[in-house]
Amino acid sequence: SAKGALLQGIDLHGRFDCIIDLLEYDKKRSHWIFHNAQVHLPGSFLTHRFLQFFDKERDLNFTANLDFAPDFSTFVCTMREGDIPFNGAYHRIENLDLSWNSGKCNGALQYLDHRYQFNVQVDDKITGRLILGEEETPLAIDWEYGDALFIQSIEGSFGGVEAAFHAESPNVLVGSAHVDFTTLSLLLPPDVAQVFDEIKMGKGYELKGRLKVEKNKPHFRGILSGKAIELFSFQFRTLLAQVDLGSELIRIFDVKISDSAGIMKIDEIVLEGKDNKPWTISIPTLTILEMRPSLLQRPGGTVGPIDPLVVRELKITDFKGLLDEGKSWTANGKAHFINSYKRGESIFDLPANMLSRIVGLDLELLIPVTGDLTFDVKDGYFNLLELTNAYSEGKRSEFFLEMDPPPTMDLDGNLQISLKMKQFVLLKFTESLLISIDGVLDDPQVHLKKKRFFGLM
């Protein structure tokens, strides 16, 4: 009794459940010490002001070493792992180090492979700072909790975000953030992360506006801009749009992307996922002007040589489907293109070694210099439906889509297209030619196919 007590194999049941490998009472400090304790706390037990963040409808479960005074004025917890009920779900945390002493709390923990630090002061109000990451200037969130959670500021860098937001009013912050969505997606819930993954949003973005937090859910409204942005697996020069970002609805509208490869305008993009249903995407109208496929640039890549193909206008309407299921996407579209042979080689040009086999063939007969194309999106493909007003220079040849096999482009830009031609001049062959286009959109390969040729006329 002078030194304390050691008890093994303790199994406690009551208002809470606790299985303890070794229970120690330190007589000198008047502390209880639980070694390797498996603790189950019902939600009804979580009544302390410091525990108001936890969901009362869910229980708290963890395994830890505990060292505390009988009145809990001092408390130390070293937790190997635990399931924390917060914001409607359980969150697994690991390697928690927590100390509590006379209203002051300091701690650190690991969550989703990242280290977090925090300190809390409890008096009339609970105030604290949450520090995210181990960067040179980690992201610091200053907050207080009275009747509700009030975030005072968010400043620093963490998980692909470099932010500077300060409170304008309770839970309304004004500021800006540079965002790398590729890195940020690793920290987001899977159903939200897939939104940015499917549209291939990466680096180069900046958000400016108001961040509002209600019921532990953030909502941002403002301007989205960027330089050298990564989107749809390509890199574009500039972006300007308005955004309304929530946990169940993402709306990006008045979108304009400018690049040497073209100009893209989108009235709005609506991404929605409510009540644990799959996220959907809807784009009423998307218009691309003066598009040059040869100038499309992959992130980290270089711009290739310019070719003469220009899509003067491409319009896609009524695009919709399940966000993470490309085969569910549907849309309609049309495009008008020009392709001047004299400006250089294009995707319709034929290799010189092929032409040399056709004696006396005029190359310009095989190059569409203008045309109108209609298509739809279905079952994971852009299906080309009709090619009209497609002529060579001087309208000496007319071109049509070969529908067997059906001409398509998949969602990754892989092409499988054949064109057949009708000549309005006398040539030295009697069978129609097929111009085959395959490869990928920004690096297509063009081939000449023919059934047979007869003698010179």
C-alpha cells in the first residue's frame, strides 16, 4: 500500500467497457495507469465539453496506454489506434500522443498517412490551433468552440493547398488558396476525390472568395483562376471561372480556358452526389473555338510542330452521366474544320513513301480542306455519325465517313477513323481510296488504304 498496486487481466464493465492488460496505481503521484487498455465509450458517456466534437450517436473505441489523476485534472494518452466518431462517420487515427493538464491540451496524431498537431485551451470557451503537415510553413487552423465551432483563420501549406483565409464573420472566411488537386485528392473522402480524378484536374489553380463552414461541412464560393493548369490530361495556358463548391454539389460556371491550342467556353459544369448516391456530371453546352490538336500539350511535355488542321468550332450539348463511369456518358456534338495543305503537313497528309507508289497521283486530291462533322457520345466512345461538305482544294474530291467499321474515338483520345473519297477528275485508278486515321488525338497516324489499281488511262 505504500508503493501502490499492480493488477493484471482487469475486465471492467459499467457505464463504459475497458479490458486492461495491466492496471497500476502509482501511490506517490496518486495516478491510475492503464497499460494496453482496450476502451469502449458509449456516445452517451461523451459529455465533457472537450468531447463535444464527437458524434453522440456513435461510440468511441480505441486501444491505448492511459495515465491520469482520479479527478482527470491531468491526463496522458498514448494511443496506437482508434476509431473516432466525427462528422457522421468513423475515422481511423494512429499514434496519438495526448496530454491534458489543468485545461490545456497538446497532442499529435497520424491520420491518412499524415501527421497532425494540435493545442487546446479550455476556459469559458474552448480555443485551439490545429497544425497540419510538417512543411516549412505548415497549415495552421485557429478556432474556438462555444455554442458552435468558429474558425478564425486558415494559413499555411499542406496537402497541395497553400492558403490564407481570415474570418469576416462567424465561420465565414475570406481569402485565397493555390491548389494542386492531384495532391489534395489524397486527403479528401473517396467520393469527393473521384470528382477531380475523373476530370484530371492537377496543378496551377487558385481560388479566391469566401469559405463558409456549417455543421462541419465547408462551402466555398468565388473565382477559380489559373495559369498552366492541368485539365483533361492536358496543360492549358489560362483559366477563369466562377465556382460554388460544396460537399454534395460542385458548380463551375462561366468557364473560359485560353491556350495556343484553342479557346474553350463552358456555360456550367454541375457535379452532384447526394445521399451516398454515385456522383453525376452535367454540362449543358461546351464550345471550343479555333482548336489546333497539334498544339495540345501534355503536362511536363512540349508543344509539337503546328499542323494545318483547325477545328473552327466544336460544340457539345447535353453532356451527362455518372461521373466515375465513362460508359454512362451521353452527349451530342458537331464540328466544323479547315485543313489547308499548303501550310504544312496535317493529320490527313499521307507519307511520302506511300504516294511514290501511285504514279501521277495529285496529293491535294487526298486532303480535305474543309468539312462539317456530327457525332454523339455513347458507351465510352465518341461515335462519328456524318461528314458533310468535306472537299479537297477546288472541290475536286469529296470525302465521306466509312461506316464499316464504325469511326470512333474513345475517352482517352484513341482514334479509329476511315474516310472514303469520291473524285471529280480523271485519275489513273478506278477504285476508291480509304484514308485511315489511328493513334491518339494529339499524335495521330495517317495511312492510305486501297483495294487495287488498274493500268494508266
